[in-house]
Amino acid sequence: MTYCVAAAVAEGIVFASDSRTTAGVDDVAVFSKMHVFEMPGERVVIALSAGNLATSQSVMALLRSRDAQGVNAAATLFDVATLVGQTLREVMQRDAPSLESAKIDPGCDFIVGGQVNGETPRLFHVYAQGNFIEATPDTPYFQLGETKYGKPILERILTRDTTLDDAAKCLLVSFDATLRSDLSVGMPIDLLAYEKGCLRVTRRKRIAEGDEYFREMTRSWAGGLRQAFAGLSNVNW
Amino acid sequence: MTYCVAAAVAEGIVFASDSRTTAGVDDVAVFSKMHVFEMPGERVVIALSAGNLATSQSVMALLRSRDAQGVNAAATLFDVATLVGQTLREVMQRDAPSLESAKIDPGCDFIVGGQVNGETPRLFHVYAQGNFIEATPDTPYFQLGETKYGKPILERILTRDTTLDDAAKCLLVSFDATLRSDLSVGMPIDLLAYEKGCLRVTRRKRIAEGDEYFREMTRSWAGGLRQAFAGLSNVNW
């Protein structure tokens, strides 16, 4: 599977993605699912991908090869999302018939977010059909792939007013729950916090197996959960 | 959907099930998914069901009508699980062709546990095909239906040595996460803690919307989580 999540808060947007790809449990590999387009001072666009790797790679490769007329020319992040959707449809038109005749799902989804100079940061979910929705304060985050294990903590913590630091921690706690339960989601985790108005990438981190911060954070979280659990009253039968 | 979960610990077995059935979001009803067979001093058998309601009701009705030669005559809980599986196959043989021709899934799963005098408590998962597996100290719990939202807390807390009281609380915390995320899982929750060697039902509770204990427990849990979260260090970019 895959796990990608991004949250738009008042201070910016945080993105996180795993990097395990599987073609069956006997064929596991590492591919980053975080794609960064950066024109410092002008725009930052992050795309997270889930689904068919050949499709998502083709979409990203075509977007990069057309950078100057594409992602880097778009006037708004809405236009970037439209472009990702169009390029996805182009690749699907090329590849889907062959894959579907072999009963392979050609589809992939993207989370696309960032900021274009002149706009506020925005976050979109582009579906496999190329259409898309935008995050709002009511639902400030999007997930792709193995979404369920890591959702409860997002629902409890994330709001529009969550700080960028807290949003980053919250995504990592969500990853912790997911990594423990689904072997098809795997490290390293790519984590990026985009600060509103910055128009360049300043906080980015790859968290690999054995990362000291992540180990300490998950240990502290596990201890906190045990303490919260110990504080619950027994059932009044 | 449905959410059922049962955990076998050293002191006994705890069972919990929701009671929402849905035939589309515009057709919601309340049916208990917890079925209790009790011969005080002799045996206690609890079955939790998930899947096609007509199938699971037929299985339970047939088992009840044959009580004296069936559940109440079985020498072991293994024999009870076998009987549930056989009765399920009987109902499937009768109903599955008609349902499958209408593209309706006729299947249902059961969690079956309890104690027969002379044995230690045992817990089984009976699949829709009538075969079954038994819980062991390595994996002391089974879930049916909407399993993912509520799994992380089970994985963190439940072991063979968890007390019966803590296991009951753990199942309710697991329910809390599930109820918040999946509207097709609904109250009331049927909760039952079977104490090893008791051979009768002593702790059983139906938790309905607005239940004071459950409200206080979820409030305390939410506060504990926020506190645990507040204790995490920021990401070291």
C-alpha cells in the first residue's frame, strides 16, 4: 500500500509520505512518494503520490520536462492541480487500456499543495480520474493509501489553528500507528513543513529506520498513551 | 459495517459489539450482534456476528432451536466452533445461490468464545466459509467488520496478562476511535466480561447514546491523549 498525509494549518502546510512500494510481499522496494517543485521566492509545490508507480512517475516526469510552461508558469495552485489532473489523464489514456486488459489497476492519486506568490497556501487532492477537491478549515487534511489506522489522531488533534510544529508531530504520530499495523507502509518517511509566505523549502527531513528523534517520539507517545489509559475508571457494571 | 471485538486474557474473555445494521445509509436499524448461550454452572458461550444479517440470524435461530443437541451438548468450545461453522455452511447452502445471483454477499463471520465446564476459556474466529482459528497468547484478540480505526490501541495495550477490567476498558477505547470515524458503526454497544471459572454471566452492560460512564471515559481519554501529545518534542529539522 502507501501512506501519504498532508495538513493545511494557518501557519502553512505539512506533508509526509512513506516510501515503500510493493508488487506482492515478495517484491518490496524504496521509492520516495514526495515530489518537490521549488522556485525560491516565487513558488513551492509539493506532490505526494499513491497508486500505480509507473503512472505516478510518468506524471511527475512529464510535469518536470514541461516545468517552464507548466508547474512553474501556473498563476495559481488551482491551475497546478488542474495541470496535474490533465497530465494524469494523458498518462492514463496512454497506459490504462494495456494495464486494465491485464487486470492491473493503472490509477494513482495525488495530494498537491504549496504556495504560488500572490496567493495563500492551498492544498488539493487530485483523484485518479483527474478531478480534484481543495482542503478547507472544516477538513484541513488529506490522506492517501492506508488511511484508517492513522486517522483517529488526526481527527483529535488537527484543526486550522494547530501550529506547524504540532501538525508535523501529529502527522508522525499518525505514521507511527500506520507503520505498526501495515507492513506495506514502510520507512523512510519524507517529512516537509512549508511555512506560509516563505516561498522556499526550509524544513525537510527524511526519517529512516532507527532515526533517534522518531524513536524517542514514539517511545514518549507510547508512555503517554499508557498513562492516559491508566487514568481511565473501570467499567461500572 | 459493524464492529465486533473480543479479547482473551488470563482472567477471562471480554466481548464487545456495536448494534447498527445498514442497507445503505438511508436504511439504518438497531440489531444486537451479541448472542449469549448460558447454562449456569455448566457453560457460557458468546457469539458476535458480522456480515449478512439474514444469514447470521438464521445461524443463531437454528443453533437455539437445537440447543439441547447442539451448543449445550458440545463437550468443548472447539466443538461449539465446529457446530457454528457447520450451521453457517447449512444456511449458506440454502441462501447463497439466490443472494449471489442478485450480487448480494450472503457471508457472515462469527467470534465465538466462552467456557465449557472442564475446559479453560477459549476464543475462536469462525470465517464465512465455516472454518475457524483460535486465539493464542501471541494474538489474544479477534475483530470483525470495521477493524482498522480501533486496532492501534488493542496492539498497544492488550496482552495475555492484561486484567479483565483493563481489557474491557481497552475494547471501549477501541470502540471510541471506531465510532468517531465510521458512521456505519453505531451505539448501543453490548459489552460482556466473562470471568474464568465463573460459568455464568456476571458482568454485562449495554452502553447507549449518552451513557454517563462512556461519556466520562471518552472525555478522560481525549484529555490524556492531548496531554501525551503536548509532551512530545518538536521535530528536529
